[in-house]
Amino acid sequence: MGDSGNLERMKINAYANSDFTGEVGNFTVYINPAKYSHKYKIQYNDVQAQGASGGSPNFNKTPSETVNFELVFDATGVVPSPNPATPAAPTGGVTTQIDAFKRLVFNFNGKIHSPNFLKLAWGSLLFNCRLSTLSITYTLFKPDGSPLRARADASFLGFNDEETLALMAKKSSPDLSHVLMVKAGDTLPLMCYGVYGSSAYYPEVARVNGLTDFRQLMVGSQLLFPPVAAAAK
């Protein structure tokens, strides 16, 4: 038999601040998503002349990335609770779980006058974001009509604070600091080559970011690339 106690479940942490400090709560899913999609998009201005047979798309911007998945909420007692302190099925049915989830990701936080800032963490997925859309479908009920199971389709919009955006907008110059997100297949020497035009700076970049093993980069994490003069020291 597998060790179900070691099952890693998706966790959603909520924060009051745009720099993802001041945690206000977290939610661990009962059932991990069967799949999720991580979408990237490039937006162009299509300056096609009248009567032309093809367009001439010019780069406009890179909109925020999105992550979409479906969560299953279950209060039948068949699915073990992710919280060892409350192993039994919620007495309030699936509504208890959904209300806790909505309070974290959807509800208006009066202290910041908006919904919370969120961080999704599961396996290699580490995504700073805010909720974009949420659709809940109830699929199983008690005889009195109380829901016992539900599916929630959720879409999250990637979020970077203003300081990070300002740094990311300056990628074209090796004389300025950059913050880059690690993507699948990235290596530190390759990322250094893209920023500086040389991979020779990777030991200093590893030191600046406190990396003890530059070969093990976490997908979704952000790395600081200092100016060339600083990286050369």
C-alpha cells in the first residue's frame, strides 16, 4: 500500500500585501487537480494596410500569465481531510469547505480594499497571482438538498508588484538589474548568457541569490541578475 500520509497536496496561501508578505490564511485542497493549464500570451498590434494580403504584427505587450484548474470538494467522508486535526467530514457539508476557500481567494478584504494576493504551490508550480474567475457546480446532495460534492473551475491571473515589473521591463540592458522567472529547461549559465551575453557570470549570480546548487533551479522562482559591473566582482 502507498503511504498516503506523504501525499503532497496543492496549497493556496493568501497575503494582504502585493509583495506577498503578511499572510492572512491558507487553504489545502482535499483532492489535487487532475490537471492544470498554464497559459502564456503575446499581444501584437496588427497594422495591416487596406487591401494587403497579410498583416504586419508589431509587439505590443506580454499580458499576465494565467493558471486554470478544477478543484473537487467532497464532504461524503470518503476523501480524507487534509487537516489531521479535523479528520472527519465537515458537519456543514461541502458548503463549509467552499466558504473557507472563497473567504481566502474571492472575498473582499476590507483592510486592503480588494481580494487577497495569492500564491499557488504544488510540485513544480509556484505561482503568484490573484483570482480571476470562479465557477462552482454542485453534483451530489443529501436527501434534504444539502450539497455533498462540488467542482470549482478557477482561473488565476499572474501578479508581479510594481518594483518587480520595473526591473523586468529593463531586460534589454546588461547594465541594469533584472528579475527573471525560472521556466522549465532553464539553467543558470543559459539565463546569464541571455542577460549578459556571457555565461561566465553564473557563480556570482548564484551567490547573490543564495543558491547552494545552481544546477537545481525551482521552476516558477524569481532570480535577481545584478548589473554587469556588480556581477563581475
